[in-house]
Amino acid sequence: MNTIDDISFLTKLKKPPKKLYYKGNLELLNMPKVSIVGSRKMSVYTKNLVLSLSSALAKRGVCVVSGAAIGVDITAHNAAYPNTIAVFGNGLDIIYPASNAKIISQIYQNSLALSEYEPDTPAMGFRFLERNRIVVGLSQALVVAQADFRSGSLQSARLAREMGVPVYVLPQRINESMGTNELLGKNLANLIYDVDEFAKNFSQIDQASQINEDNEVVKFIKENDSFDEVYANFGDLIYEYELDGKVEILGTKVVIK
């Protein structure tokens, strides 16, 4: 099992681990990072927002950090993949939870998995709470997507305040996600009102690079508006352009808006 013995990058932690076990790509530690955590029983509304937020961050070169649990965590990992770091409350030779085995295996291969626990250490409740401090300490900001009172996600928000990490929440209806609404009501968190604007705040991709990419896509479409041809060259990026209002897909053609 590979280990990271120099953990000086965890400067925000009062009690950092002596070392970290890892699988995957250590280069992700050099990227700007935002942690996203939340309820295991998220609403469809929250899921869609987490998908949009994680995708927007990854697209802009920001690594999404979470704890690989069911619900918000694994949704964030999936949407940001491969720009994602998963922190585990068990040894990395154990796939937990088993329901997330597919994406966890992909993270082991192409993203980054971290744990302070040696091999054969089982997942237990108190270890999830210990894991949370690393999830928070790695990042420039913490997003609590959805949380009830007395949840582990609110404990993460408390840790973030102690570490000086800004806390953000998603807009939620009254009587839903009571924990995040309380954070917002007590001025303990900031509201994410625009996913793209939030992502841009943490991006290291400069404006010139984005303009060059846009120009390349636009130039191609002007010369060949066939959807099949555009998709063959740019893949799912064309759907992101459609969501951003830059292009419109009309049957078998793509047009510039």
C-alpha cells in the first residue's frame, strides 16, 4: 500500500494524521479543491444541483473532495470524475460502501483515494467523523449541499469554521434541509446562488484559455454543423455548451446562438 509521509499540505488540521495511505493520482493534490458533503438521503432537487455544481467545478479545473458515502458524496464524485478526491473512513483494501464499488474502483484507478487507516481497518461511525476533518482540511471551501439537524455534515461545517474554511450551502425550501437553512439563517454559511459563478471563483483556468476553447468549437460548428461530427470531435462538451446557452441542438444539427 502506498503512503504519503509528508502531510505538510494539511496545515489546517490541529491533529493531522501521521501519514496517509493512497491509491491513484497524487497530482490532484496540486489542484484547487472544494469539498462537497451532505445527506445520504438527498432530494432529487439536491442531487441535480450537486451534479451541476460538481460538473462546473471539474470543468474549470477544480478538484471535488468528498467522503464516498451514498447520497451527496458519491453524486459529487461521479459528476466531477476524474477530478475528484475521496477520503475514506476505512482501509483502502476494503471497498465501502459496497453499493458504490464501481465508482470507488474508478477513483482508485484514475482519481485519488486517501485514508489515514491502515489496510484491513473496517468502516465505523467514529471513523467517518475523523475522516471529515481531512475532507474539510484539504479544501479552499466547504459546500454542505443538504443536511438535517445533528448530522455529520453539520459537524463538518463546524470544523470548517474552526479551520477558517468558508462554508457554502445550496438554496433549499423551508422545512427541507433544516441544517443548511439554519446555517444560512445564523450567517454561518454563504449561499450559492449561481453555480457557474461559484465555480469561477476557484478556477485556475484563465479566461484566455476558455476563449480559445470557445473559438475552436465555434469555428468547427460554422464549418460543419452536423451533430454527429461535432459530437465526434468534442463529445459531451457540446451538451455543456447547450446548457450554457452558447449553442442549440436542433435534431441532427448544431447552431451557434
